[in-house]
Amino acid sequence: MLLKILRIIILTILNLYFFISFSFATIEQDCSSSSFYVKNINVDLTKESINEARSQGEKKAKLIGLKRLINRLIIKKNNLKFNKIKISSLINYLKINKEANSDKRYIANFDICFNRNLVIEYFRNNRLQYAETYREPISILPIFKGPRGFVLWDEKDKWYLKWQNQIKLNDGLVKLKLAKGNFSLNRSITANILSRSDKSNISSLIKNEKTNALLLVVAEPILLTNGNIYLSTYAKYYDKNGIFENTVYRNKIPLNRPSSFYNIDENILKKEVLKMINSIENNWKKSNLIDTRIYNEVDLIIPITSVISSKLEKELLFNDKSVIVKSTNNFKDKGFIKINNEIIFYNKKSKNSFEEIKRGLFNTHQKIKYKKNIILTQKDNSIWSLVLQKLEKLPFVIEVKIISLTNSRGRIIVKFMGNKKTFFQAAYEKKMIFKDLKSEQYILIN
């Protein structure tokens, strides 16, 4: 009985001493630019009073957030010094994910949304080039080539574990995804096959991971004839078709102890993983750097409508309730389709059919039968507005100005900071591909 009472007293004291609460920002909208949104900032401070600890904790979170933002967007930091008052002026809002406090101690986890325009102005004043375009995810497949042979797909392997841990912590513009494979791939794909750059297996792995590239990251301890040993590391880049493009990283680290050949120091492995990730990030940022001192513009032609088409996979009869086609990919979830001169409404679709149809709309002629392989089409009038929205949200865009409009296409001028290469790369990442139509004018082809 006494023991039970003591437990209750202890629990009561702990609850009074350490009050934990979870709170969420009242601002529900997402940060306007994910590149300027820093998540998962932890602080833990003890001061003379809880008010002082909380105040200092929020200031510390803002400083940590800005440093992480700078590290994400900039290559050369130029020994930047941060004024605490200036940092606060760059922030749109601070979101408290969770917090805990006692009389003097404050623990919290924050997300911070930075004001994109003010941060860019800050970069401009400090003559800093920056990048803010995210790259689509890259699959990472770690391979350790030790004295006992190749090791891959092994969750107990130190090299694999270091990559697994660092990918979770990665906060850059290049999204990395640890390749998991599947039962079939893991049996068929061996290190020997990968070392021969077998494009069929590599492209199958990339497709399975739903990415558009693969990095083969290899660590290999090597013993020289003179007795010296070192760790060789390199990263090989493959495109979505499984074709080897280039080696994006290579390094050799001397190992001091003979035992290192069989048991590599985990700190060395961790440093190499971080160096590889940093190299990948820097290469991406170099290709997408924005020079805030350069102003540019492009002349673009945007179609007003796009036409999607498919073929009948089965005859369509007058009393059918669905239209069976080769594919409904890219068609709207519900809408109108046209076969010859007949307009048909469908209320829903599956992978290969339009369901709950209504025939002969808008006084169009309903035929008794359509033969297999006849083409049906759908016009999409939303392409113009969607493209304008995407362009306005692109990094470093200053103005999107409409010059002219016809029934089939519109002409716009986009003004932005930086060079044209960076602009079109950012557009490509948003699934917009432009072709050189004539001198200084480009047309959207996808």
C-alpha cells in the first residue's frame, strides 16, 4: 500500500514538474515555397525562468533554421554573420509542433516558413548566388566490396546503415531514396551485374523505385603490395534507361591500422557518405544557381488547348453503358469525349474504360455502332491557366506578362532573375518542356 502511494506521489510531482503539450500553428496554409520551409528544428534550453528559456529557445530555433536554409540553398557561404533582429524579419511564421517545459527548462520542436522575397533580397544585398529548384528523387544503392566479396541489400552492413541514417536526415534540394528493390529484383540483381552496368536490370530497379535515376555508391578497402591500405569510394550515375552517364564522386582515404582492412572505422564511412551527399548537392546547385544581380526574360508560346486521344479496344454499340479503350491515361476523371462527330459524356473512368456514359449530347449524331480501333479524343482547355500558374510559382520569376491571345495559343513574356538555362531547368522539373521555335522565342511542347 505504501509503495502504491509513493508511486502516485512521484507521478504527481513529475506531472507538475514537466508539463507536456502538443500545439499546432493556427496558420494552416502551406509555406508558399517548400524550398524556404525548414522542418524539425529541436531546441532544449535551461535558464533562470521558463519565460527566458522559451524566448531564448525560439531565437535559437530561428538561427538554426536560417543556417539550415543557407546550407540548403547556397554553395559559398562567405562567412555570413546573422543579426538576430534581421533573422526575425525574414520569417513568415514559426510553427510549434510540440513543446515541453518545467520551471526553468524549455524543450520544443519547430518548423519555420521563411519569406522567400525577403530572403532573396538578403542574398542580393550580400552578393550571394543561390539555388532553390528541387530535383526529382534519385535512388541510392550502397555496395560494400570487402575481403569476403560484395555486400548489398544487407540492412546489417555498416555502409548500408550509414546511408540509411543520413538519407533520413538529408535536408537538401536533391531528394535521395534508398533503393529497396523487391524479392525478384534482389535475387536477379547482383553486384557483378551492376558492375557490368547491365542497363536492363538497372532500369528495372529505377522503375521499381519510381525515380528517374540511380546512384551506385561503392566503398572498397584495398590492400597494396607495399602493405599500405586505403578505402576507395565512388558513386556511379545511371539515367532512367539504366545507361551509365558518369562517375560523380571518387575518393581514397588512407587507413592506418591493418585491422582496418577487415573492420572499417564507422566514422570514416559516415564522413564519406556526407561528402558524397554534399558533392551531389553542390553539383545540382551549380547547375541551377541564380545570380540575383542578373535580370532576364523569355518569350514563350503556350497552346490554349491540348488534345488527348485513345483507341476503341472493343466495338461500341448503341446500348452499351461503357466505352472500352486502350487507355484512359491523362483523360479527366469525368467529362466529354468525341468519336467522329458524336459527343459522349462519362461520369467516371477506370484504367481502360469510360463508365456511366450519355450518348449524342449537344444534338450530335449517335451511331448504332463504332468499330474497334476508331480514335476518340478529348480537348483540355485548362492547359493555359495551369501553365501560367506554374510559371508564376517558378523560382526567381518576377513577372508573367500576357502579350497576345488567339483561339489556339497565347504569347507571354516571363521576366526572372538568373540565366535562361536555369529557367528552363526549373520549368522541366515542373513537367514543362519548351522547344526553340525561332530566335529568342520558345513553344511549350509538353
